[in-house]
Amino acid sequence: MFQATRRRLAIWYTAVTAVLLLLFASGVYLYVRSTLIERIDDTLNHVVEIVERSLVIEPINNHADRFRINVEASFRNNTGTVEDDHIDLEWFSSTGKLLWSTLSEPLNIPIHGDRTGETVRVIKGESENSKFPTPHSSLPTPHSPLPTPHSPLLLRQVTQRVEVGRQVLGYLRVSHPWFEVTKPSRQLIFDLALGIGLMVLSVGASGWFLSGKAMEPVDESYQRLKQFTADASHELRSPITLIQTNVQIALADLDLTEAEATTSLQYRQQLKVVERLTQRLGKLVNDLLFLARQDSGISKDTFSACPMDALLMEVVGEQQLLVPEKEIALSLDLVDPPASETSPELLENWFTLVGNWDQLVRLFTNLIANALHYSPAGGRVKVELARIEGINRVSGLRYTSAQLQVKVSDTGVGIPTEALPRLFDRFYRVDPARTHTTGNTATGSATGSGLGLAIAQAIVDHHQGHIQVESTLGKGTTFTVTLPITLES
């Protein structure tokens, strides 16, 4: 599934890039081609202006109002001038008769008396729309040969009508080979095609690589979802199976000994087991629902001012009910504000932040309960609350606003280093093959679901804080929760 998705992403990425490159290349080609044509037209118009200024105009039979062009005197020096630029000149009389040309053979092409450039296609011996006869053979030596039979020749031409007053003296036509446009245009097409091909191949390879990178978090999320589903199914299946077993046993015993009153105690015990398992199942479902709401962002918890010192006193007071059983020293330490702080209002709200009371109670209940659970008899659990302003001298981190820091430290068994990165994963346990242990004594059943620290992480994230853990095997573990006093909008 992921390979097919990755392939589709790479294909789409390559196709879109190829279309954009084709559009870009088409724009470049059209721009270069129009520039070449404009350049040739400018050259032809410039030649027309030069030749027109060099024409020798003479009166006819000493008539002041009749003129003619002295062809020999006018074009005597123009042949060598235009030869270097591959430009051909043709001079026509006012009736359209070819009088002088630099071509080896005449072009039977009608004259259009305008200065706009036009492209014509010439085949030897053929001419479309030809209305002028082939001129006589007494033409100057040519320098621009015409094409071989059945070989077309493309020319760019500009025709200028030469007038004196109202008298038309003739027509000057200037021609330039069209290969000055087609040759660089073809080379440009080849270069663009080669460049686009190489670019598409590069984009295809990079698209495959980038789509793989893009699919990595999706694949990771999918694998985590699969693991989560498997773990949730396992956690839900165990209590359901035990419930079904106890109910089946109770029903079987009821069928065998319906009249015996001595079995009522056994039924009561079995039903208590069912009740206990049902409570555990309900707690697991509630935890999963809480995490699902936090992940989806549909949680509508209200935030208000929460005095953290009072909250921790309440949580520690509740957890101290478990201390006498294991003889663990549970203490709460509130770090006093500095002596330089004299603002009464600030001192009164020194440990107050904006948050959700119920979620914060759940957060620190989980952390303190875990510390008590994994600490051996005679151990010590310490809860410390401090306010951080500016730069934390221990970590060196600079905070933009004041924050509250809560540390929950124990002297328990500790956590292996390789287990720390996955400690906040859902249903993750340091040793899935064993039950929870308190020191060296294992409890009779696994009462935890592996969601406590995942819920703690979700609550901390919901309050825009962060949680860290440091642990040493055989010495203990410290959870550090840092929460901003004011949430950012």
C-alpha cells in the first residue's frame, strides 16, 4: 500500500514538474524565435534604408518632373556590401519587371509593396501566385545560389516602394535566408528537449526519494496504529476473557448446586472478581477515550487559574494514604521566592498558572503513584515545586515567560537507558513479560495498562509544557514537568 502511494506521489510530482518545464521551454522558444525574426527584420529594413539613400536618381530627357534610377551607378558597390551578411537585393521597375538582382536565378514571387517582413517558400522552377515573367539572363554574377530541384528555400523578405513625389521609380526587395532563424531554433529545441529530459529524470529520482521521506512519518504512524490496536485488543481481551470465565463458572456451579446455601460465598467472590475486572476495563476505555480526544483536538476542557501548591498538597495528601503500607517517605518541597521579590500580588500568586485542575491532578497523581509503586519499602519519594524566571541556571535554557517546574523523584529500581525513548508510548512497558513490581515483590496481577505516562504526556502537551525523565538503574528516577504560567494563544 505504501509503495503504491509512494509511486503515485513520485509520478504526480514528476508529471507536474514536466508540464511546468514544457510550459517554460515553450515560452523560451517562442521568445527566442520572435527575437530572431525581429532581429532579421531590423537588419533588412536597415539595408533598405542604406540602399535607398545610395540610389542615383536622374531626370528623363531633361524633364524636371520625370525621373529614373541609374541601375548601374546605384548598385555598383552594393553587391560586395551585402554579400557578407547573406543578403540578396532585387530591383524592379515600376511595372514589376526585374532589372537587377544578386541572385543566380530570379524568384518568381509577386511584389508586396510594404515594409513588413514576410516569409516565402521557394522551389526552383515553381512559384505560387507568380505574376511576373522570368527576367532576361543578362544579370550580374550571383553570390546566393538557389536551391537544387525540389529543394525548398525559405526566405525572409522586405519590399520597399521607391517614389519621387507621386512618381513610382521602382521596387527594392531585400531577402535574407530563413535558416538564420530555423538553425538556431532547431538547436534550441534540441537543447531544451535534452535539458527537459535530464531534468525530468532528475525530478523523477528526487520525487521518488522525497516521496519516500514524506511517507516515513505516515508509515511510522501506521505502524504505531497497528501496534496500538494490537496492544489495545490484548488489554481489552484479557479482562473480558476473565469476566466470561468467572461468569461461566458461577453459572455452572449454580446449575450443580442450586439448593446449597454454602455456595453463596463463592458466588460473591466470583462476582467481586467480575466487578473488579469490569472497573479495570472501564478505566482502560476511559483512558483510551481521553487520549483519542486529546489527539483529535476535540477536547473542550476549560482553563482557569490553578494554584499548583494547593493542587500538589491535595495530591500528596491522597497518596500518603498508601505510604504506611510500604513505609515510604513522601514529601512536598515548595521552593520559596527570592528575597528580592517584594510585589505582594506576585508573591500571592507565585505558584499559580492557567490550566485545567482535573487534568493536572490526574497528571501528578499518575507520576507520584508510579514513584510510590516502583519504590521499595523504606524508600523515599520527593515532590519539588519551583518557579523559573529568565534563565534556568541548571539547564541553561532561556524562557520567554515564567514557568513552574515540578520534579517527582524516587529511589526505586530505575529505568534502563534503552527504554527511555519509548517510555511515553501507549501500552509500552519496560518489561512486558513481567508484572509490575514494587521493589523486589511482584504484585499478584498486572493492574496497569501502560497508558499512565502516555496520558501524562498528553496532558503536558495540552498545557504547552514539556516533560523529561532521568533515571539510573538501582538508584531511582526523576520526572521533571515544566508548565508555562500563561498559555500562548
